[in-house]
Amino acid sequence: MWVHDDLCGLGPYRADLVERYWRWEQDPASLVGYGRQQPESLEARTEGIAHQLRGDNIRFTVYHLSDGTPVPVGVTTLLPDPSVRTAEYVVILAPEARGTGLGTAATRLTLDYAFHITNLRMIWLKVLAPNKPAVRAYERAGFRTAGTLRQAGYWLGQVCDELIMDTLSSDFSPPSVISPLIP
């Protein structure tokens, strides 16, 4: 595990966890939340992970640490644009990990890494407006609504807006778990 707080940790993105990643991604709530309209086969996902492991994106497996034993419960991803020192943020959690504070904790840890190790200056994301639990988790982690893409998505078969949220390195206020590691 690379970084952690009391609730969760971030570790390497791992090929041996592809079936778990795939299961989380095929969960109906995940499909609706990301606006995906068709599932992906495990075979296609397995082929895709090899490309992801070689790519330039920054991916973490999220581990729940509640009982002392790290249990994989999600993935966070930063899709960087090095020319402007920004990145898009994506997170997916296992159904059993949602509503526990792990989304906010994993997002804070990922932002800490992004701002203090990767030296990004701004992180942004897109979220469907009706996905209120995700919006609240992002706000608790430090994101703010920057704009709205009107009628850009679908939520349970209905047209909906998509929010653009962002946070700057200067906005990062939670205690850093990275800074104390650097002498």
C-alpha cells in the first residue's frame, strides 16, 4: 500500500484483481452512475486491463482498512493532461463499500497524491446531477461545481444534466498523509 489513512489506503492497480474490478463496473448502480448503457464481458475487461497497466494514467486500488486487513473495495483513476498539469478524476466502489465514507476518503487520498507527488494543479470530474450521494462525497473531498452540461446524460431512462466539478491544489485542506513522509 502506498498511502493510507485510518479508513482506507491506495495501492497498485493489479491484473490479478480484474474480475473484482469487472464485477464493480457491471453493477447496475455503476452502469447508471457512469451513464453506460451496455455491460462489458469479462474477456473484454481482461484484455483491457493489460493496456491500462501499460498506460500513462494513474490508477490505484482502494483498500478498506477497518479491521486491519486491507480488502480491495474500489479503484480511483487520474487521467492526466501533462501539458497543463491537470487531470480528470474517476472513482468506482464496490456496492458493499458505498455509503461508508470510503468514496470521500479514497478521493482525498488520491488528491493528496495528485497534488503532492504528481504536482498537478487542478483535478476535475463529471458526475450526473441526480447522483446526489456522489456529488456529496466529492464536495466533502474538496470539489466544487464549476459548471453544468445541460441534458448531457441519462439517469434511469430520463435526460439529466451532468455537473463538472473541480478542485485546485490551493483548495486542498485535509491533513496531508504525503507531506509527513517527505523529510
